[in-house]
Amino acid sequence: MWAFNPFTGTLDNTVDASGFAKLDGATFTGDISAPNLSGINTGDQDLSGLIVKARIQFDALNGFTTTVSRRGRTKIAKTTTTWEMTADASGSASVTIKKASYSNLPSTLTTIGTITLTTAQKATGSLSVALDAGDYLIFELTSCSGINELLVELF
């Protein structure tokens, strides 16, 4: 099955399509390309509503004593509007999110927000930030208690 891979920005027949796009019942009449996912082959389609997540996993956090950083790089331009944190147990955590362009890393980091989980197992909130293709996202876990695994997502 062909599916749009949001991590590479391409169509790929090697990825699991579940959760990416609902394609059952579509009739394809020609070559399928990333800008034409409608199945009716009518030209460019707007992909701006596609849900793309930035996902960072922190593991082995029991005994947390110092800031832990994880970073990733964006493949496509996207404005994120929501954050979500989920943990393996009820606890508290604080994550500062920063971004930098490729040319500015590591000297110029812009803090885009600090998100918190307070005596809970999950939390969500709003965080609107425009990301350009190639931007780096840096997630700094600055405090943590009662949690061994933490997943942070922007979408």
C-alpha cells in the first residue's frame, strides 16, 4: 500500500499507512504523487491540514538529577498548535522547547515555550509556533519526579 510518509515528505510503499491517511474506497486513475493524494488525479491538493507530529521520548528518568536534552530536525514547514505529554505514571515534569535554524545552531536558540505536567499522567495545551523545513527543535527536560518514561509531542 502506498502512503504519504510525513517524516520524509514522500510517498512510500514500505510504511504502515495506519494513522496517516484514510484511503479505503479511493479509486486511483494514474500516478500518485505527494501533491496529489485525492485519488482523482485532478492536480495539486492542499496538504497544509496534514497532521505532522514532533515526538520526543525520554526514558530511564527515575533518579533524574540534571537537564536532559533531545533534538530533532523538521522535514517540512508546519505551524504547530498543540502539545501533549504522556508519562508511564502520575508525576511531574517540565520541558523547555527551543528552536533554531540550521545556520543558527547551536549559537542562537529561540525558546518557544515551557510545558509542564503537574502530578498527572498526561497533559495537553496550546503552543503555536511556525517551523520551517530544516529547523531544529530542542526539548530540554528541566525537572522530573515520579516518572520513568515521558513522551512529548507537538502537532
